Amino acid sequence: MAGRVVAAARRAAVPEAGIHSLEQALEIAMRPREERLPDDHHPDFLHPGRTVLILLEDLGITDAAILSAGALAETLRPTLAADLGPEELDRIAPGTPEILAQLPIPRREGDRLLEALVAAPEPVRRVALAERLDHVRRLHLQPREEWAALHAETRDCYLPVAARTHPTLERRLRWWCTTFEARFLGGHDPEPAARAGGPHVGADVEADAEADVGHDPGQDPYPDTGSPGGGR
């Protein structure tokens, strides 16, 4: 995944110094995932790189601080958030810590989440929205008890802010909200056998991760794909 992110950054003409900072941010972001997740097929494993790809490929962002903040953002899984000590701060792009410090955290904001998102500076909103989009695209691979609350939070807080921020983010989040509700909250589970095996479905996770970024929102974001192949 790091190689794919670097290639996308070079295609987008991110300066080499910015790419170096981004690589450092990705390496820092991956540490807790490598240590704490059961395997590299878990739906949260590639979250840092996928979030950066949304910022690069869907939003056209080339600012190293915003991209690095996307790599390090973790608003849903506190045990997977990277610790940023003095050594780590020296390695990432200037401006990244300030973006992360302003990033609304749902469990912290509570009923003020929508207000906090609306009030956030645009770079912070873009990181927050891209990070949430990547999380929810894999919500069908997470425990079922998370589905309704995260869908409602995304629909009621993140989608209205996406409408104020970027048309691609609005389009993709709106399509996800509608499709997820119809498929997974309406009493019909299209993958009961796979879901019976646990909170994630192995090889399909990375295939979905690789396939979904940049797709037209009218396409199925939950393809029945095969082997994940390379790219880690």
C-alpha cells in the first residue's frame, strides 16, 4: 500500500520532500496496526493509506501536511491511533500536528460533532470526511452492532458537512448512506455465510480496498472480488 500511495503522490506532482514526509507519516501510522490487529486482512489495517488515496485521487490534494494528517487520522479506533512524541513530530510535515489537533473526534464531541465539523477549517474538514468515508466503506466488514449508530452518525453529521466542503465527498458519502441502509439495515444480508465467520472476511478486504478508491459512485462498493493480490 505504501508503494501505491507514493506512486499516486508522484503522479499528483507532490514535491519529493512532501513524499518523504508522507512516507514517514504512513510508517508511524502503521505501527499500532501491525502490533494490535490480528492480521493484515483486517478491514482497519490499510486505513491510513486508503485515506491518503482518497485525498490524493478524489480531492486532488497535494499539500504534504494534509496528506500526512490523513495518514495519521484515527477518529474511531483509539487503540489504533499512533502516538506522536518528539521523535515522530520531527519526522512529519510541518502543520500536520495542528490539523490533527483540530480533527473532531466523535466520542469526544458527542452531541456537538456536527457543530465541530462545521466550524473546523477546510483542510481539517477534508481530512475528517476522507477518513470517515474510508471507515464506512468497510462498515459491512465490522461487527454488526456498530452498523446502525455509525450509519446514522455519518448521515446526520458527516454528509451535511461534505455538502459544504467538496462535491465528490458529498456524492460518495450520500451514495454510501443510501446503499448501506438499503442493503444492510433493511433486514437483508447479502453475505450471511461470510459474516458468520467473524467481523471481517479475509481476502475480500484488501480487494475491496484496492477496488473502491476512485470508483464512480454508481458502481457497487462491495464487489464480490477474489484474491487481494499485492500492494501491501
